[in-house]
Amino acid sequence: MATQFGQDSTCLTDVALIDTQITNPQILIGQRIARRLQTPRGALANIGDDPNFGYDLRQLVNARLSPATRSQFETQIGAECEKDECVQSATVTIADNGSGEISVSISLQSAAGPFSLVVSVDQLTTAAAFNFSPS
């Protein structure tokens, strides 16, 4: 039996002028995780919502990470992703290219099957950021 993931408006950064309803499970889960990982922990408590929601990845910008710190961040990010009821498991890898550039790769396993939230900053384009079809 297929799992019904519902539908949601596509709005990673703001509510669009045109409401685009999406039903693809990978996009729905991916956008929920993306919103979760750009919300500072406790920010929703200000509006009476979950005080334990969120993990703001922007704290990694310009961070110098030791192997122990990197492992700690990977564990924390994975645990945050797994708070979503549709995510069965999350594998997080933080890589440093040696020149201070950090990339975070997240592989999720859901009832809809595995998929990844990965994009290199130097490959990010407007077309990729606003592409709402599965890859």
C-alpha cells in the first residue's frame, strides 16, 4: 500500500505570489527538512510552537571544524532530520576541501525511498534553486 504524504505549498524562503501545490513525497520531505535546517532552534517557541524545532546550518559558515566537532555536528544534524516523522534515517557528511569551504551532504531514507539533499555551493544556480521537479 502506498504511503500518502499529503501536499504542501512550495515555500522554502517565503510565500510565493502564486501558490504551487506539490505532492511528490521527495520534494515534500526535502522542503520540510530544508526549512527545519534553516530555522534557529527555539525560534518557533516565540510563536507558541515547538521550542526544540530547528537547527540553523548557517552556524557552520566560516567555521573551523576539528574531526571531533565535525562528527558532533553530523550527529546533531542527522538527529534533527530524523525528527521528521517521514524520515526513517539520515546520514550526514560534512566535508572540508582544505581551503575553508565546507559542504554538508544529507542522505535521507523515507518510506518513499532514498534521496539526497546535496548541492555544491559553486554549482548552485537560480535554475537549480527554483527547480521544483524531482531530479
